Amino acid sequence: MGIWDKVKAAFGGPSEPVMVSEPNLSALKPEPARAPAMVVELVRGEPGVQSQCPPAVRNYEAEKAKAAAAGQSTKSYRAGYVPPAAAKSQLVAGPDGMPPLRLVPSNNGLDLALPDGELIDYKILALRHFQIFAFRVVGMGFYEDPDKPFKFRNGQRVQAVREPDNEHDVNAVAIHAGRPAKKIGYVNKQRAAWVAKLLDAGQELDGIIIQSKAASPRVLLTTPEMLAYLQPD
């Protein structure tokens, strides 16, 4: 027996070299590209509803839901006002006929506050029983000079001027401000009828800007006695 035969017998290997074939790469199909995984959050309170809203939108929706549960608008809730029903129950005249209210500084500018410090929404209609009217000035775009825009400050005095011959509104009441006094706009229609009725009856009304942050200032109109009561200082 030759040397090679002895080696083959010892290891049991094949007498011929084994040929290994290379894989056919052309037969392999590449897997399609996959989109990255998306993290989906569920809207709280709505099982199974998928939301891809940014945090700011989700926060607003949560705020809106809380406002609705309290029976008020989102803006009113955000401003820190008490719900209308709770406010109305506390707007009861005292022995002197005055409401339990004071004008106080707030994040909004100046606000009407109850004795416990809670803020009253200026939109509450119960305020009209005390001849207190608060509103955003409307129509300012017709009277503002683009080169000299109006500048307002909280606590600034304004005047209510009746315009019975106004062709657009028989209850028109203009608001004048500054020195010399200049028309800046009008009482909105929701309040104009009540304000016009008082002015036509000879009632004097004083006005003050209570919130000047926005483009249109918020004004409070009431009798001189009431304004002095609301501003004890």
C-alpha cells in the first residue's frame, strides 16, 4: 500500500479533492426598503384613536376639554376667570348697592376680582345690572394713522361720545382717548345699545383701559361713582 493510500485509510477522507461551488448571487433578491417605525400615541380618553398631533395641539385640546367641563370658553379658562355660574351667584349687591368687586392688576392687565381674589370674566352679562360694561374697542382700523399707531396703557382714561346720527348704527357710541382726545373706535354692538340708553338718559359714564396688550384695547365703562368704588386707591 502506498503512502497516499495509508493516509486515506487513516482519515477516511476522499481520494479526490472536494469542489465547493460558489453561491449564485444573481439569484438572490434584495429585500425592499422599509419605512422607519412611527411612534403613535393614543389620545387620552379616546381608546383606539391614533393621534400624530404635536404636543402644543394636544395640550390645547386638553385645555379645551377642561374649559368645556367648567362651562366656559377656552380663552376665559386660560385667562383664569371663574366659571360664569359661580361668578353670577356671587355678584350680589351689598347694603350700599355696590357689587363685591375691585379692579386689580393681573396677568391680563386689570381685571375685576371678587373678595377672595378670583377674577370675573368681563363678558358676564350680570355686570350690566351694576352699569359696568367692558368690551374690546372695534373699528380702530378706520382711525389709526399707520405712521403714528395708537399707544395705550392700562389705567388710561377714555371718553364715551354718543353718535345718534351715525348712519351705520343708531346706538353708536364712539370711544375717544389721548390728549388732545381723538376717536379710536366704537363700543361693540353687544354693549352699545345699553351704553347708548344710559347716555341718552343723561347718565355720565367714565371709561378706563383695563387691558392694552392686544391690538385692540379692552375698555371698561361705568358711572363715575362705580369707577371710584372699583379703584379705591
